[in-house]
Amino acid sequence: DYAMTFQNKTELPLLSARGVDASIPIVEFLSRTSMFYDPQMVSLGVAHLLGGWLQVGLQGIWKNWTNYEVPWNHVEFTNPGGIDSHLPVVTFRDTISLGAGVEFPVGPCSIRGGYRYEPYHVVSQEENSNLLDPDVHVMSSGLGFKVSDALFVDLHLQYHSLTPERVEKHDSSAVGHREGGYVMGGSLLNYGVTFGTTF
């Protein structure tokens, strides 16, 4: 895990007007933020070769979301005093993500396919928070082949399907408020190619 602390002091003097000191006092504040993009996790997987050609794998991932720190910036003013900053309270739950995959040869190529289920992990949040966290179904496929004895290529494709969910906020001043609410969902497509070599 990582954490970053930033501290800054600023002085903005103004020109005196008619002998009156119009300078602004030094502003002192301490800014803290956590930079945790992934929770702690434990993964367990097994694989088995069936019939000498079909590789089947199963995987379970436990994610420790209850100890996750949201990467929001918290500012504490020491001068001037009396200024308070409030961060929305978000409650997380631990999750278990289950997945399965297969791989089999077709001539000189290797065909791969897989599926993973990612359950939601945000249990509750204040209306001024706007973390969108539906259940996600992840489907993937891949194709690998050798160009030569020293060069191989992998093509991969991954599709994320977000389960539609309606969000309604009653506080009109809250971040993300919309009259009548809104439906979150959608999809995400990742694709790419990997080149590898041996020597």
C-alpha cells in the first residue's frame, strides 16, 4: 500500500493602503490522501489437463475491501482556524470473485476462453459520494500462436458487462444528483496483442 502527504505554506502580502497593513496571514494546511487502487487480496486456483489436450482452470479471489481506503484528499487547516473538511462515509464489504477458464490447441494455435464474476463491494455511502459499483460479468478470449521458434504472438479480448442499477439521490445539492435518478450500467471492452520471445 502507498500513502502520500503534502504540506504547503503560502504568504500573499498586499500593498499597504494609507499606512494600513493589508497583508494576508500565512495560510497553513496539511493535505493527506491515500493512493490505494486495489485492496489486499488472496487468490487460489487449480488447473487440470483433461484428455491430454484440454486445460481447465478454476480460480477464487478474496478481496479485503473492508480495510480499503478511498483515495480522497483530506485537507486540515491550521491557519486560519475554524475551517473543517468532511469526507463522505463509505462502507465496504469483503468479496469473493469466482472464475473459470479453458485452453486447448487447434493446429499450431492455442485457443483460450474464460469467465469471472465480480460482485459489488460498496454497501452504503453518503449522498455526496458517487461511487458506482454494480456487479460485473467479465468474459475473455485469446489466441496464441508461434511465428517462429523464438517468437510467439498472443491476441486477447476482454468484455466487461455491468449489471444495470438505478441510483436515486434525495439531496438536490449532492454530487451526481439528478431528478428522478439515473441508471448506471454499460460495458467495457479491452483488447490487445502481446509479442514474446525466448533466447
